[in-house]
Amino acid sequence: MARRPLPRILSTGGAHIARSRELARTAADSATDVLHPLITVTRGLRRLASAGRRRWADTPKDRRGPLLFLAASAVMVVALVPYGPLLAAITLMAAAAWHGRDRTPPGPAGPDEAQTQRLQTLYEALVPHFSTADDPAPLYAHGGDWEKAFAVHEFDDVGRVGHLLIRYPAYFPDGESEARARVEALLAAKAGRGREYHFTWDQEGNELTVTALAPLPAGIAAQRFVTAPGETVLGFTDPTEVQRTLPLSFGEERRDVPPVVWRTGLRSTEPHLLAMGRPGSGTSTLLRSVALQALQHGDVLVVDGGGTGEYACLTGRDGVLAVECGPAGALASLEWAAHETERRLIALSRARQAGHPPPDDTRRPLWILLDRPSALTHVAAADGRKDPQALLQVPLRHGRAANVTVAVADQFDSADALSEAVRQHTRARVVLGPATREQLVDVLGVPPHTTPPAEVPPGRGYARLGHGPVHRLQVPSTPDPYDDDTDEADRRTVLALLPPRTTPADAAAVEAEPVPAEAVAAESS
């Protein structure tokens, strides 16, 4: 069957709208140019009138009568003099034009001496990377002109480079990640340490754009995010990276911040998560944040391989199936999770074959959160037990179809202990804390387009969902409310987000630290 052509109003409407906008913009610019003298005179008259009102208000009351008489006399004299009103009008228009002129000080014509020296230093540092001995007309040469290489340059308030457009020769191997990494590390060191820079390589135009990024907001506390079921907020990123924002509370203030949203469920292409980092980087904070969001619509099973008791606040809560710290309890819980995944698959298959909707007991999402599974692997091997990670193969392989999601967090020094199933099926990746370029590439698959700083706050890092781009990430602050070092405001915020405690906590099953009295008082209130 031949396809009918689209109506003309639909096929050409976009072009007409764009042409109309261009005509309107051109007409507005032309009108501004034509009416510029009138705008200037009007602005000057308004300023003269404001000056006259201020002068009249500042004049003492006993002198206002003589001043008014003097002004009336001047008007009468001007009216009686030949061509007086015309000359007065010309004088008034000239004064208005003078006072209505644009008084904005012009910007500097070019960089000052210090900025020129900084640009020359950057140019000299790039010479070994962007030049060869066989180039008959090198763009980069020692003692050369930096203005030909740097097309655009902007500086911040303290004189450091904020934006830079660099031209480089066509023979530079910009397709090799190692060559690009050397240039990016050099620019990050010379343009100003302690900042993050975004690099955009235009391989067709042989241009490199360097932009200094503002630090991500670190004061975002855990809260109820405006998301749909199946959406989990991992953290927040730059406004230019995503097309969505979420309204958040900063104390009494409300802001719209762009989030990094991880989508799970039957249609997710990244159904499982792996977070890596150093000790104290915030991976446990990320899992607590994920748990608080998952408990709104599903059930959560927590396995704390480190045995630090950082998830004791979840014990006995509505929707929390178990919080295990020991190897025996972890093995039993993960074995039950594997059987539950198989049961859900069988129930869903039978329902589809019979033409029935999915059973109710398979619709509620099941979340399996594992912190430091490598530690459990080491303890299980020492006791002669089965590796707990071996029980994750079924949830990882078939979890998306069974509405089961697995989130794993571990440390870089234990990355070799992660099983092949965990590495293969966790396509949503997060790296928190300081990390080398090799570690970032090993976890994320590709290097980020920014330079990781040497010192970052907890919860700061990078995230990549599947084969998408690498985003800068700041995890919302979700500390352990039972920790003595937790701020009182953060403690109350996390406790308010926890579900009610419906079953008594089994203190013998969870090796947790004693609950501070402040946390008990905050929770009871």
C-alpha cells in the first residue's frame, strides 16, 4: 500500500515557523537601530527628570519659593527672546542625549599582561604534543604566536582560564585515547589545579574546547524525589548533560537540579548496578539512598558484607525482608532470593501461557542490595562455605524478567574478587571518590570527558548507564542515622524517610552497633 504524503501544513510548517522567527528577529534588530536615538533621548529625559526631583526634594522648604520664582523668570525670558523656545528645545534634547548615552564601561580589548603570560605558557606546554620536526609550517613552535592556536579564550574573576578553544594540527592522533589523555592532563595542570575541566574534541574541525566546570552542589540531603515507579535517582549532575530537572529542597529554599535517573524494571536495558570506590567514598551512602527510594514501591533484601552495621536502621522496617551481616545469614538470604527469582519466572510463564495477567506476588519489585560481597567471599572460602556471589547468577541473569534488581557496592582493592556474573550483568556503573584513569576505564568502560580532581567530597564521582555518556555525579547525603558522628539534622531527615517499624528487630541476627540515644529520641518524636 502506498503511503499517503503528509499534509503540507505538517511537512512545511517547521520551515515557515523558522522563517517567521528569523524575519521577526531581523525586524526587531532593524527597529532597534532606527529608534536608537529616540531611545537614548527618552532615557536622558527620564534621568534629567529624576535629577530634578531629587534636587527639589533636597532643597529646604524656605528656599523653594525663591527657586520656583527664579525658574519661572528663566522660562519667561526664554519665551520672550527671539527663537528662544526653539533654542531651549534643542538644548534640552542635547542634554538628554548626553545624559542618556550608554555608560557601561567597555570591556578590555584583549587579555592583560598576566593573562597573556598564562596563555603563552599554555601554548609553550602544548608544543611537544602538537608539533613535529617534519612540519614545514608548524602551528605550534617554541616562541610562536599563541593567538593563531587559541581562537577563543575567557578568564574567570581570579584570572584563571575559564573557557578555551584550541586549534591543533590535523596530524595529531586525536582518535587515540592515550594521546588525548596526555593533552587533557597537561591542560588541567597548567590552566589551574583543583578544578574539573570538560574537554570536547572536534575531530572533524581539529578543535579542542576546554571549559572549567562549576562544582556540583554537595549539600543535597536525602528526600522524596518526584519520580515514577521504576525510577531511582542515583545523584545529580551538570545542567548541560541531561534534559530533566527535579524540584529539591535546600533547607527552606527550592531549586530545580538535573538528576541522573536509573530506570529498572521489565523494559530496562540496565537492570542491575555496580558501584566502586575507595573506603569512605560514599558507596554505602549510595546503597542507603537506593534502599530508601526502593522501599516506596518494593521489598528490599540487604546483605552487609563489611559487617559494620551501617544498615541497622533498616532492620524490621516495613518492606525490608532481612538485613544480613554474617556469612551464614547471607548465604541463606541469597539462596532464598535465587529461588524467589525462579518462582517468579515460573509463575509469569504459566500466566502468559494461560493468557492471564501477571500474578500479584510477581508485580512488586524485589531489590537485593549487597555491600562488600568480596568480604563475604573471603570469609566463606576460609570456612569452606559456598561463595555467596555464585547465588547471584540467577537474579542477575533473569532478574529483569522477574522484576528483581541487584545493586552491588565494593572497593577497588577487592575488584578482583568480584565474580564474572557481577561484572557482566551490572550495566549501570558508578565510581565514587578519587580514582585513576585506569580504574575509571575499567569500571565505566570509557574515560570521562572531564579531569577527575585529586580531592573530592564523599559521594562525588561518575556514573554511566549502559552505553550512554559518562556523567558527573553527586550522591544525595544519606548518612547512617545510628552513627554518633551524624549531624542531627541529617539524622532526623533519614529517620523521617524510613518506613514504620512493623516487626521487632532481631538483635541477634544483625551485628549492629548500639543505637545512640539521640537517634532513638529523634525517631520517637
